[in-house]
Amino acid sequence: MRLSRYFLPVLKETPSEAQIVSHRLMLRAGMIRQQAAGIYSWLPLGYKVLKKVEQIVHEEQQRAGHIPLLMPTLQSADLWRESGRYDDYGEEMLRITDRHGRDMLYGPTNEEMITDIFRSYVRSYKDLPLTLYHIQWKFRDEVRPRFGVMRGREFLMKDGYNFDLTVEDALHAYNRHLVSYIRTYERMGLQAIPMRADSGPIGGDDTHEFLVLADTGESEVFYDAAVTDIKLGKREIDYDSHEACHAVMEEFTSLYARTDETHDAALFEQVPEERRRVARGIEVGQIFFFGTKYSEVMGATVQGPDGKPTPVQMGSHGIGVSRLLGALIEANHDDKGIIWPEGVTPFHVGIVNLKQGDAEADGACEALYKSFEALGLEPLYDDRDERAGGKFATMDIIGLPWRITVGPRGLKNGVVEVTSRRTGESEELTPELAIAKIA
Ligand code: ATP
Ligand code: MG
Ligand code: MG
Ligand code: MG
């Protein structure tokens, strides 16, 4: 992309309404624009990162054997009356009446709808196990939408639902989700710690939240510092193996790690004092096992091996896709701007031309640009007729991992400058070596 043809409305001033750094930087980097409280437009740069995050979520869900579909944002109130949640859900639900006076709502989650789909088609235990998921906009009329996309009213969520015959199979689905979530966050360069939590309006007993440690997080968390040393890394986990997924679940959840709702002071005392941590975290996902809570009231039964109708065992599992952008920036920035991890960066490399209009500099930039494209990488070329300082500031704010600076002086010696956004270190290299370093 050439910056002169792009739409990147970078703000010079720090917007006063933004209280936390990720919100400030998303506004300043021209990623989002608020349209109403907690409702945002995703400007091109923000949209690009959102799509990258979404893509990683899709890939990891499908790697775990989960099947994508797409349900609508608007739902009929009748389904929610069947489960009893139309009245229970409260003021976070945005209720809408259509022209015929029918009660509708903007979905805050999809347990009822997916259960309805399931019961309409699946009859036999032979069709299980089944896990369906979608990535779709949700609406929750939060009392206090704040911190930008972290607590929006309209937000993008991945929500998945497992249907199993036995409790054991459903617990395997729970563990499988735990593993796939950790892999998802790690691919984005994020550490999200599974912590024992409270199930809230979704219901059920077994639940873990995934928390990214950050001072600006809204949850208070208590944990054993040793949990932060546990990583999945490059391990290949067989998602069909109950034992393998169970082992990872045990490994990640055996040490003390809880959110304030389930915190147990006496148990926490048993953690060696030097490892006890009280901190804040951002909830970027949650998994639930709730058994037959929805299947019984909504009649989602299959014929079991004994021929008898059996209500299916279910769980639901969510990732805050749009909130993840905020969490990623909270975890990856400095005083100059965002520092994107390679896995989610909107462009791989920024090319800064120090002397636009200089035939040699222009030519060298064009050649670099084409080489990166040929390698399947996306460069962002700042080809505007602007001063170097302004170009550097833009690149720093939007946080691409690499910057190549091209100017007549370096070119005389056959070199360009390659700078790492994360370390700030620069190196003079020939264009060929610069490409090799980044690719
Ligand atoms: P919170 O405790 O932050 O209100 P929640 O527990 O109500 O979140 P879940 O029902 O567990 O949310 O939804 C799954 C995921 O969706 C959450 O883990 C979170 O990452 C994301 N999410 C929930 N509410 C919002 C929101 N208002 N804005 C952005 N993301 C959200
Ligand atoms: Mg909530
Ligand atoms: Mg919560
Ligand atoms: Mg939650």
C-alpha cells in the first residue's frame, strides 16, 4: 500500500476522552472512530488488524475440529423465552420491536439460537460430537462502555458451542477449547492465563476465564507467579486425544489462579509467599461447561445408543475478538506508539522515503516495495512529500515491526537503514540484505 493513496487519519493530539493507552493509540493511529457510546467504525488500519486477529481465531478453531457457521445478529425473543433468559438477562439486552410488533433483540450471545439449530437437525448420538462456532457482532448495553473497544456495546466475539452425548465427552470439548485458546493467544504474541472464574448469566459450574495481565485490566486477579512460566510453545497437541488435552488443561490450571469472584484467601495462603501475586487482568476469553441447562428446556435431545432420548451435554466458549486489539496494544506499546507482534501486524514493513521526488530514492523504494510484494509480504510505503520527522512519527505510532529508511546519502554507499520497532536498533544493509532480514 502506498500511503499517499491510503486512508490513515493519524491524529497529532492525544484525544482527551481516552483514559487508557490502547484507546488513545487506536484513536491516534486512525484505527477506530466512535460513532455512539461504545459503538465504533473500524477505519482501514483497525479493520486490517481486526481481520488478522479474526483469521488466527478461525484457523485455530478449525485446527481443533470446530466448524464455522454464521448466525444473525438479530434474534427473536421467543427463543429466549423458551430458555427463560428473556426476563433474566436484564438491561444489558438491547430489545427491539419490529413493524409488526414482534419482540426482537440484538444478540448478546447465542446459546438459544445454536440449540435451536441443533435440535432442528440432529437426531442421533452418532452425529456427535459436534462443535459449531461463529465470529459475529454482539450487542450488550453495558452501563459504562469505556476504554474504547475493550468494553464496547457492539463488539466482535467468537462464540462456539459443543454438543456431546456424555459428560466425559463434553469435558473433553472443554479441555480442547482451553488448548485451542492458549494456542490462539500465543500465536498473537499474548500470554492469557486461564483462571478459575464465575459463570455469570451463561450458567454452569465449570468455567475458566483467560486473562491478559495489565494494570488497566478491569478484573482483579490472584495467582501463583509460576503460572506465567507455562507455555504451549510449538507442541503439537492431538485434539482428538482426551488424555493429551486433559494433560494440558491440568498443566495450565493446577497452580492457583483465580479472579476475584472465586478467590479463596485460605487456599491462596498455601502458595509460597514470594510467588503470590495480586494484579489486574483483561478478560479476553471464557469457556463454560453447563451440561443440559439449555438442552433440557429447549428439547435438544438425541437418540442414545440404548434408543432412549437423551438431552445433549453442552458448553459454550467465547473469545473477545475486538477486545483483543485493545489487550494487544496494552501489552505491546511504548511512549511513541504501538508495537505490533508479527502475527497480527497490519503491514509487515514500512518504507520511508527521505527524499520523495529524488529519482534514485524513489527508484530504490519502488524496487523494495515490489520485492516485498513478490515475497507475499505487505509493505506500507510512505511516499508522501513530507518531512522525515513526520514520516517517522507516523511509522512509530502505527507500530509496524520493521522500518526501512531510504535516502540519497545511504544509497551513495549502496545501503538503506533497517530499524526494529521493538528494540529501536538500526542497521545499514544493502537492499537485498534488508529484504532477507525482514522476510
Ligand atoms: P466482562 O466480564 O468483561 O463483561 P463477560 O464475562 O460478560 O465480559 P463473556 O460472556 O464471557 O463476557 O463473553 C466472551 C468474551 O467476549 C469475553 O471474555 C470478552 O473478551 C468479550 N467481551 C464481553 N463483553 C465485551 C464488551 N462489552 N466489549 C468487548 N468485548 C467483550
Ligand atoms: Mg459482561
Ligand atoms: Mg466476565
Ligand atoms: Mg466472561
